[in-house]
Amino acid sequence: MKVSVWDTYVKKKNGSVMHFDILVPEEVTDEKIILELGRKYLETKNEDGQHLTSKECRFCHQEVATEEMENVISENGYYIIEMEGC
């Protein structure tokens, strides 16, 4: 499965920055959907309500998903790679 990787930086409630990637199937291209998935992830980290727009979340590249990524995407529709501050 090919996935699109959206590079995301969000300012946390404490002022530090979260950096994570949102991975979705390559056919998901609607930025509104990507941002909504990012907001859903932020809720799981108690960072709901933080500013997330196309300025904080940008398409980066496409890659082939690992089996783990595919399984999570099949269940949730997306996969998050936590980079820093998550």
C-alpha cells in the first residue's frame, strides 16, 4: 500500500512543539480530511483545540507502508509517526 505522508508541527498548550507525521492511503488527498485526522490525534494527547491548519500540516512525500502501518490504517483510516514532543 502506498501512503501519503503529511509533516505536522503543532504548538502544544505548554508552548512546546509536537512534530508528527500523518500517514493516509495515497488516494486520500482532501486536506480537510487530513487536518481532521490530525485533530483527532491531538485529542488522544490531550492537546485538542490546538491550532492546526495547512500552515502546520503539509504534504511531504509518498512511501510504501509497512505491515503495521497498513493494519492500523485499515482499522483507523490513518497512522501517526510520533517524531518529537508527543
